[in-house]
Amino acid sequence: MAWRYMFFDRLANSLPVSTPCPARFYSKSAPSYLVKVGIPEFLNGIGKGVESHAAKLETEIGDFHQLLVTRTLKLKKLGIPCKHRKLILKYTHKYRLGLWRPRAEPVKA
């Protein structure tokens, strides 16, 4: 048993300590979708039929920053279907975290 400790202790002390590889972070160049975001642009960026509620949200909510803090119950009272509410809330959360922004030009399908 003592031999094992002596062997592994010497082995551990004799191995060179290597420095870890520096982390590689790749960042893309500045995207071309930096544009003033309003409610219609935001909903068009989401797509999937959510843009049909743009007029209703603009009249009832008004400001884009109000949309970012709107809760699901208010969207439900406005008559927005569940699937669209989920998409709006998902993308508003991503937008607040800085993980997603709508593109300036819509993507051609």
C-alpha cells in the first residue's frame, strides 16, 4: 500500500505542469440588422403568423418597451392565441438578454 502512495506521489511531482489552452471565442462581425425596433418589426422578425397581431398590440400596448415587460395574462386578454403568446414571450425574453434581434430585411423563404 505504501508503495502505491510513493509511486503516485513521485509520478505526480515529476509530470510537467502544462498550461491550459487559451479559450477560443469566435465572434461574428457586426450584423446588418441593427435597425430601430418597434412592435411591427419585432413581430415580423418572429414570423410564424405572429405579425397578424401587430395592429392590435400597437393600439393596446403602444410602446415597444411596454411589450418587453408585458405578461401572458395581458396578451390573453387581448385575444392572442396560446401559441402566438408563447412565441412573443419567448422572443421578448431573448431580446432582453441580447440573444436575438429582428433582421432589417425579412428572410426570403
